[in-house]
Amino acid sequence: MSRLPSRPLFDAAAYVASKPLHATSCRYCGDNAAVTSGCVKAEELAQLLGVSRKTITRWSRTGIPLQSADQLATRLGYNPIAVWGLWWDDPEYLSIVDN
């Protein structure tokens, strides 16, 4: 099954939320992911995308299924090509993340 990288979608969701995306060493909340802060964490990504937190965690490891990508980008108000660029439009790029 073809998959797209998750980071572009997560970045788009963070932009929609007007917050930076949380990282392991987040400068907005320190290393403790439980701290309430001004960054977007998995729970908020899940809410923005209409999926579970577990799904966000899985997608961060395995990528976004191609079949879900259009609906997810649209849910954020984007065309998928605006989120993934060449990955969306070019089969050669898709094969890079194909599982």
C-alpha cells in the first residue's frame, strides 16, 4: 500500500491551529510532553484530523495511507498537492515511502 510522509500533514495541521508542531525536544514546552503549552501535540492533531491519538502515533512511524490523504488534507482546508507537493503527484516519489 502506498503511503505519504506524515510530517507535511502534521505541519499543515499545526499551521491551521496557529501553533508550532511539538517535537521531542520542544522549545515551547521542554522535554516533558505532558506540560500544557503552546504547541500542537498528538492529541490535538488527532482532533484536528478526526482520528485517534493511536492513529497519529502509527502514522508518524509508517506514513499516511494514500487512500486517506485526500480526505485528511481536505479536512484541514487544503488540496493534497498543497500538502505533499511532488509526493502526491509523482509515482516515483510515492515509491520512496511505499511499504
